[in-house]
Amino acid sequence: MGFKDLVAKLDDVLGEHDQGKALKLKDLTQLEQALEKKQAKYRERLSSGSPEETPAQTEVRLRVVEAQLAKLRELMAEASP
């Protein structure tokens, strides 16, 4: 799943949560795994000096993913019985 897709997916989940819809723990777990993979990819890209994008772009993406993970984990804690 691409960066933009992950951002959009979390926005959708947050929208559903704001509307009072029940969140499925399975869906949240899958999203968490995708975000963790993306986080690892960006950290590796920063440490290796990959030419795919500038380090500044990668750092911004990494910060966004880390913020999304934090918010998602808050939602998961709320969704857990």
C-alpha cells in the first residue's frame, strides 16, 4: 500500500470513528502492520542514503507515519474490550 493510500485509509477510519461507527480490530491491526512496514522502509531509506527521494522528504513521510501509528494505537486501545 502506498503512502497516500495509507494516509487516506487512516483518514477514513478516523471519519468512521467520528461518526460513531464501531471499529473492527482486525482492520485496525492490518493497518497497523502496513504502517509499521512503511515506517521500517523509511528508516532504512534514511540510513542507507537511498536516492529515491531527498532525505527531507523521507523524514517528513516518516514523521507522518509515526504520528499515524500513534493515533491508530489510541483507536485500537479504545476498540479493545
